[in-house]
Amino acid sequence: MLQLSVLRNDPAFVKERLAVKHCKQLDLVDSIIALDDQRKKLQLDFDTTQAKVNAASKEIGKMMASGNVAGAEAIKQEVAGWKESLDPIKTQMAEIETALTNQLLQLPNLPGAPVPIGKTPEDNVVVKTGGPTATLPAGAMPHWDLAKKYNLIDFDLGNKITGSGFPVYIGKGAKLQRALIQYFLDFNTAAGYTEYLPPFMVNEASALGTGQLPDKEGQMYYMPADDFYMIPTAEVPVTNVYRDVIIKPEEFPIKMTAYSPCFRREAGSYGKDVRGLNRLHQFEKVEIIQIVEPSTSYTVLDEMVAHVEKLVASLELPYRILRLCGGDMGFASAITYDFEVYSAAQERWLEVSSVSNFEAYQTNRLKCRFKDENGKMQFAHSLNGSSLALPRILACLLENHQTAAGIAIPAALQPYFGATTI
């Protein structure tokens, strides 16, 4: 959530940055400031009236002590009227506070200065490419055919049990999935991240805290009987570990990693985007999260991008890193780098990771703070990244490493999988 002080200090700048994200609610900036003006006026009225009540109460005490009962009673009548006027003011203030918060929640984070201008994925900027060029054998197949040929994944069975977008991994397919998860976690913990195994359902406060609500309400699976949401990513429960926490400066940087299944409705997806493992309603992912002192967050962002790049490169896949344009960024992000791997059989790039700096947007919602060197309370900065999302990684591993003899397993993964080929 944007800090109110940021809007008040320079509303024109806020509107200019929101326009980079193609935000359609720029009028909310003026509305929020107007509501805050009303709140301040009511607070002044309340404080002024309360001061009069306090002063009169002291005067009543003096009069009673001096025997001036009649004078005291006269003032009491006046005080009663002032006290009665305080309740409507408190009610109005509460209503305005609620309206103010609701409107602030609707504004996305401001994009940082390095964010490219643009509206669609075609406007994203490729900042780096790497990895080997895939050379496929004659008769190369897309991953959904390879999965069927080697009995690794059954998409029809998943459709029978649940529905489209819920595949069943079988035999070596399940083992490869498990090997990837363990490899990713070990890679992250070796870099100093502490592993968490969080709940896979969260309450409304947790979803609000990381910015999933109200932005992605329609994309989340909701259980009204319990008022719980299935998590779209481990970012949600893990970042909420530090909701309502005051962090000691010596604890920075806080580095966390977690495996979780992820649940997304993916409403509106169709065609080639949903074929095979390209887009699922349930999938597995390993996440990295950092909570840091604000002045270090962009250095930490670079470190996290480099960390994910090493992990992708270790899987011997062609990849590229993109800096997302304003129109393609997430609601809560200040800047995002996407990692894509090349699907050789499909001849297209597939996103496998997003690494984002949220600055103070999430921590403001979470009330995740620390005291600076002057003893003043400040919001920490939060960052997160996929390290990595499994479905498209698995798809590209099958496609890019297919040979006439089977599927070659990358060297880094062989100790986890227990074989060199499928």
C-alpha cells in the first residue's frame, strides 16, 4: 500500500508514475487527499472539543473545592453538551478512515525509475541471454507427447480426477518433479536462505498484506465456509511471517525460501497458453523472499537476479532475462525481472521466474517495521522471486534435453534424480 505521505508530498509525481503502469484510477489520488483533509479537520474538531472538556473539568474541580456548587453545575451542563458532540465526530472519523484505507488499497505500487515505458509484453526489455542453444533430434516432440511416450505425466487422468489444469505425475515424472524441488531448496539454503514449510491456505489479512487482495481476488480459490484462500504462491504465507513485527536492524537481511503447491484459477487463459504444462491451476514452485533495510534493496534485487540466473543456467537451458515494462508489471511490484527459458519443440519462450522489489508497498500493509539509527520507526523493504516454478522448467527440460535414446538429465540434477537419462 502506498504511504499517504507520498501522495500528499507530490501528487503530480504519483499520478505520473501510476500512468506508467497504465493505472485507470488516477482520480483516486485526489480523492484520497480530500478524504485525508476531512479526517484532519475532524481530528482538529475532536481535539479542540476534548481540550475544552478537559479544561472545564479542572475548573469544575476548583469550583467544587471552593464551595461554588452552582457554578460547577452550570459548567457541567456545558461539558455534557461538548461530550455529546464528540461521539458523532468519532463516528465520522471511523467512516473516513475506512474509506481512506479502501481507496489506498486500490492503488498499485509506483514503478521505479528503471522501469521501461510500455503496455504489453512486447515492450519488455531483454537485458541478458544465456545458456546453450538446443539442438533437437529428428522427430522431436513437445513435452506433452514426451510425457505420454515415457509415461511421466497423465493429463487425461488429472482431468478425470479434478479437471483441466490438474495433471497427474507418474513414476519417473513424479520423481523428476521431487528431484527438482529438493535441488532448488538445497541451492537456496546453500546461499543462506532459511527454509520454511508454510500453510497452503491463508486468511484475508495475509492475502491483503502481500497485495493479492483486492487485486487478484478473482484469480484465487476461495473457501467461504472458513474465509480462507488457497495460496497462489509461497510468497503470501512466508512474507506474512513478519506481519506486525518490529525487526531489529541486526537481523537484516532476512532470507527465506519455501516449497509449496500453488493454486490459480487462471481465468481467461486459452489456446496454446494452456497446452500441457504451460499453464496450470495447481503447480509446484520454490520461492525466495528477502526483507531488508531500504537502502540495500536494489543491491539485494541484483543479487537475487544473479542467484536465479545461476540456478537456471545449472539446468543447461537457454534463457533470457527481461526487465518488465510498466504495463506488464504486477500490482504490488516496483520493478520486476522475468526469466524465460526457450521451449525448443514449441519454439517459444516460457516464463519460469519473476524477481521483484516491492520496496515498502507490502511492508506498509504488513506493518513490518524497524527502528533506524535515530530511533525512528521505518518500513522495511520486501523482495521475492521464483526459484523456480516447476511446470515450464519441467516442460523445457523434457523438450530441450530429448535425444534419440531418451531424456538426458542435467548433471546438476543427476544426484537428486539418481540417473543420467529417462
